[in-house]
Amino acid sequence: MKQANSRQEVPELLRSHGLRATPQRIAVAELLCKTPTHVTPQQAFDALKPRFPSISQNTIYLTLTHFETSGMLRRLFVEGKTVFDSNLHKHDHAYCRNCGELVDLQVMALEEKPRPINGWKIEGESRVWIGLCPACAKAEAIAL
């Protein structure tokens, strides 16, 4: 998602992607455009519920899906969870299987790209490297 430097830029960012600037959409966009971030629909709901007590999980999910459809976010699937990524630059991810930390990685070159399968037109890729973050690896080593 493009970074919005001020609160006034967020409604314009939404409109530039063909979306109405409702209070809920503005709040979700503000949550995601301060810095590149990864958020599950539940995390977005938990962050916004105090400010919008009547907001539903469905509203959050639909808003994130509209942002994805309009090109403002990317969707990842990590260990069975849906995660929305506001960093639109090409990159890989590292996921800690212990604490759940998800971080961006510089793209690592593959020796060969996959060929289209049975007429598929490949439009993108998402790679997630799964392991332990430094803190969890250190804790695991100490526990052994």
C-alpha cells in the first residue's frame, strides 16, 4: 500500500483506487499505510474494535478484500492463516513457526521459474520461508 504521510492523504488514496472513503475504510487504511505491515483480519479487527465498537469482523474482512482487489494490498496464506501485506514491492517472507513473527526478506533468486501448468497463466508468486526467528532459536537452544 502506498504510504500516506498525513491523515488527509488517506481518503484521496482510497478514491484513487476507486473506493469510497468511509470511516471504517479510512481507519483500516491508516492501520496499514503508516509503515509496510502484515495483518490478519483478526488483528485488524482487534486493533480497530476499541475505536469502532460496532464494527464487525465481516466488515474488516470485506474491507481488506476490497483493498486487495483494488491493488492496495497483497494476500498471503501462512500456516493456514490469511495475512494481508501492505508492502507491494516484490519480496519474500520469513515466518517463525514458534512466535508467529512474519518479516519481509529481499527477493532470493530462483534458478528456474515454474512453467505455466496446464494452460495456467502465472501472475505472481509468494514465498514464505518457515523456521525460527533469532529469539525463538536462542530460547530453543537454551531449553535443550
